[in-house]
Amino acid sequence: PTPTTPVDTFILLCKALANFLAFYTLILFVRVLLTWFPNIDWDKNPWLTLRQITDPYLNIFRNLVPPLMGQIDLTPIVGFLVMQYITSFIKFLGNRFISIDNFSDGWGGVFFFEDEDMLAGLFEDQNAAPTAPPA
């Protein structure tokens, strides 16, 4: 097994956190859909557990966003938007770092790529003879 670098650990944590947030978003979605069914007893399991998992997050936005016309609760929409932004940012962080341990000269390092051209140029043969541009 190859040794794990701190960057590899960071990438793994970013991916794990992004997957957890995607699963939590799914749970939030189920919770919001179930509110449309008035006959659900939220004080009995499994609905009580679902409410205990999702309400603390939604309550953050309930204190910030008043109901529309006194009856329409917009907090799930705001909650979904914030959750999607956080998940996208974490995926962005995890995808921007690449750990490279073995080069032909034995040098290893961590790179932050600004664009795809930098990534493509990294793996070109640095010892190859330059080619003339096509005429």
C-alpha cells in the first residue's frame, strides 16, 4: 500500500462530506414531501426521527425567513439552496487538488490547477524533443 499524504486525506474527507450532504439533502426532500400529507402523525416513529434529524437545520432558516402571506413556508427552498451551495463548494475543493507522488525524477508534490490546460501539460513527456509547429 502507498502511504497516504495529507492532501489525499483532505480529498477523501471532501468526498465523504459531499456524499453525506447529498444524502442529507435527500432526507430533507423526503421530509418536505411528507409535509404535504396532513394525516401523518409526526409524533410517532419513523416520522419523529425524520423530524428530529431535519428540523434543526430547517429551523435555522425559519428564524430568518418569515412565511409568505402567513402560510407558505419558504424555508425548505432556502435550505436546499444553501445545502446545494455548500455541497458544490466542498466538491470544488476536493476536485481542485491533485496529489502526485511519483514523477520520473523522483519529485512528488501537490498541485492546484487553474484550468484544464495546466492539467494536460503536466503529463506530457518533458524529455521529448520539441516538435516544429505545422506549416
